[in-house]
Amino acid sequence: MLRRPEVEPRGRSTELVVLLHAYTLTPDSLVHVRKVVANELPDADIVAPAIPAGVFSLSDPLGIAWYVVSVIDRAWEVRNVRDGEYARITLVGHSLGALIARKVYVLACGENPEAPFESVPTQTPTEAAPDQSGVRGWARCVDRIILLAAMNRGWSISHHMSLGRAIAWWVGTLVGDALAFFTGRPPLIFGIRRGAPFLTQLRMQWLSLRDHAPQKGAGGALTVQLLGSIDDMVSPDDNIDLVAGRDFVYLDVPHSGHANVIEMGDSAIGRARASVFQKALTMSRKELEPDEVRPADLPLPARRDEVSDVIFVVHGIRDLGYWTNKIARRIKALAKAEHRVFETETSSYGYFPMLSFLLPSRRREKVEWLMDQYAEAKALYPNAEFSFVGHSNGTYLVARALRDYTCCRFKHVVFAGSVVATTYEWRGLLQAGRVKGVLNYVATGDWVVALFPKAIQLLGLQDLGSAGHDGFVQADGRSVHEIEYVLGSHNAALAEDNWDAMARFVVEGATVRPPKPLDAESRSRLVMFLGYISPVVWLIIGAVLVLGGWAILGADWAEWLKTSVLIAYGYAILKILTRL
């Protein structure tokens, strides 16, 4: 259990400033920031909790945020007993600390509160209990949040990084995957990757927070983000959230990068940084306007309240998704006839080969991609209901998103060539109102699903399955519907003859059966048989590959192993270069 730090009382103690450090750092890293606060706000108490953010930390960022809430709860309680309430509270965060600061504010304002992660060494706060609206008393005193080098959209490996840093992050990702595999818990740094559950839900909670601030009397704190002129660690797209952070005040910090933006010593550059931070700390929004910068060349995306529905159409493996626009057009045409305003999201996550699909870490990256798109769409179309049409890996992405992201909701879901487990828990999602209806197309001869995901499902190794080949166990014909069967293999359901039926289900929730439905007798006996013995098939394939290598290289197993390592090394280098 983390020990709550002591609050440093100063002057008349009329204010409280909370300082939150970055990943791999400690409160001591904020010594210069602390000095500026002490000089500019002589009557402000200061508290700088140490958060478990070491390089190998497995702490959950939500648990860390709750811990910080408990720290402020305690400071608030002690102050009330001693001299009455603080008049003003300021949250200051650097990098990871900036995200924690925003999450702390969201939780304190009672915006969709989440329980702390059970394995984090902290406890649910009990002091300074929230009122009936879920708002803590001190949340209404938070009037300013200052973000230093904040990664508001999370981090990602991109071409903005130097080659050396990109390779270092890629290697770190491999280490993180290994930690997650052996411990069963993702490392802290994965919790703040672009599209991760913690980050996506923070972005959506922040939007709701701003919308509800007038009714709650909390949630409208001035948020100032300080932008370094040089940031090789976080790309500009990750640093700035132009959708959820559209009301931030952005200030440039000269000659500063991600790490040294907090170095405000006696040098000329240090004094320049301190000057910008002083303004962020003390000036009103109106006083900051002359120094405010536009964080991007493009205009902010316009919010569209009139849109009633947004439809995601997402492709699968070994597919660039050229068909997604065609189905999207068919859906919009039907919606137009009903005088409803539909928008479609058909972005592609790129070609996804079979080997990558079989790796849980790579599938997780695509889920995070989907939820990053989801958060953007929620911000642009706040009054819309969302539905989903997916094929192959696209079905996995939304199923995993519904499982891992409590903020994720889709009204109507259409699956084609599904690689989701047949035992997927739809009932709980339907009862919670997070899904209204599901339509699953089952093919007569989907050998891709029968051989790959079904083998994994039978072995119980991952969360893949054969719903596109066998259907869902919870299909009831009322909320979870199935079309049994469509003639063909993995892409059978994407035939143009099915587009109108998909559109009807998305727009109206109506299930349209094919004019000549097929029965179980139409299923491919060969594909069914291969599905039943799919683990054996892969055992045989593996044995053939091993024996083939032995036959080619002879009995020299050392040479065979060396060749395999060289091939794996070359593949790894190629993947690094293709991701930059």
C-alpha cells in the first residue's frame, strides 16, 4: 500500500498545488517546478506524491489516479479540521503525470467513476466523500490544470522519432509483451499507449466532464498545456488531443523537449521555461490569450450535433478494406430514405498478415487503433448512436473492445467471417444496454476460420474462435441473430447480395433472411472435418516443416537453428523499418 506524502504547509495555506511526476522519474525531478510554485504562490501548500512509475512498473494507471485522489482527500480533510477549506487547488503534471492529473480531476468530479484496479497497492478513497452528484468537495476548488509535455493521445512508435529512439521503443514493447505474458498484467507504459482503455476512457470522460460542468458546478477548470518546441519522444499527434482538448490553452516553451521542459534553472533557457510556466500558473485565460498558440495548421474538427448514427465498417486480415466504402454507401442510402443523418467511418488499419493476426500483442494494437477512432468519432458526433459492420479480424476488434472498454457501445453489430469465440458473452452486454442486436453470418465452407481460430479455440490458448464457422452459443433469434448459412468461404458474407440485408439490420434492426436459405446439409464436409481436427492439422504441418528443414540442412541441428535465428533476426529488422 502506498504511503500518503506529507503536505508542505506554506504561508497562510490558502491554496493547494499537487505536483505529479513523469514515467521512470520521482518527485525530486520536479524540484525546479516546485521552486517556481513556491515563488509565485507563497500561500500555497505543496504536495508531490511518489507514484509507482518505474520502468518495469505493472501498476494500473487508474489505481494510481485513485491513489492521488486519496492524497488530495487527506490534504482536504486535514485543512478543513485546521483552518477550513482551501480556496483554490491547482494540478500540475509532467508527461504521465499530466494524464494522471486529468484522470484525478475526472474522478473527483464524479464523471463515470471507475473502481480502482484490485492489484494496485492502494485503496478506494473514503475521506472527503462525494456528494449526491458524485462530486468531491475539493473538485469545485480546482480552477487550473497545467500539463507539461502531456501525451494526451498516448504514445505510439512513429516516423517523428529518431531511428535510435524508435528502435529503443520497439525493443521496449517486446519486453513489455514478455512481462505481460509471464505476469498476466500489462506494464504501466502500455496503459498510456494510444487507444489503450485507460486513455480512451479518459478522453471520453473529459468530453462528458466539459458538457456536464454547468450542471455540476465542477469540471470547468482552466487547462493549460505547455508544448515543447522539440519533442523526440512523443509525436505532435500524440502530444495534442485536438478533439478532447479543443478548449485547452496552448503555450509554446522555447528550446524544450519532452524531458527537459521541467528544467527551469538559472540558465537563460531555464529562465525562459520558468517564465512560460509562471504565466500558466498565475494568469487568467484572457491574460494568456496574447501568448496562446494554434497547435496545428488544420482547423479544429467541427462538432456535428445533427448526426443521429455513426457506422463503423472495418475490414479483416489480408485485406485493405476496399469493399468497406461500398457497404457504407449502401447503408447511407437506406438511411437517407428514412430522413436520418448517418455518417460512416471506414478508416483502414492497413494490411494485416496471418502471422501478425496470430500474435495477441499485434491484435491488441489494432483494438487500440479502433478505440482511438471511436473516441474521435464520439467527440465529433456526440448525439449519435454507433453501429458496427466487421469482417474477420474486424469482428475480433469490436468484440475485444466491448470486453475491455466500458465506454464502448454499439447499437447494431454485424459480423461476417467472424473469428470471435463461439462462447462470447453477448448476454451481459445486451443486459447492460451496450449492444442492442447482433447479426452473425455463418459460411458453409470457411476453411480460414475452421483451421486457424477454431484450432486456437479448441486448445484454449487465446481469445479467438470460430463463430464464422460454427455460430454463437448464445444466438437466440431475438437479440443475437444468425444467417445459417451463406454459400462460400471466408469472404462469402461480403457478397453484394447481402449488402441490403446488412444495411436493413444496421438502420432498422430488421433481420432479412436470404430468399433461398441454406441448411446444415449445405456445409462443406471437408471443412467441417478439418475444423474438428484442426489442432492435429497444425501438428502435422509443424512436423513437416521441422522434418523439411532437417532434410534440407541434413542432421546438423546447430546449422538449422542458426539459420532459423538469422531468418527471425532479418524479419525483426524488416518489421522495425516498416513501422518507422
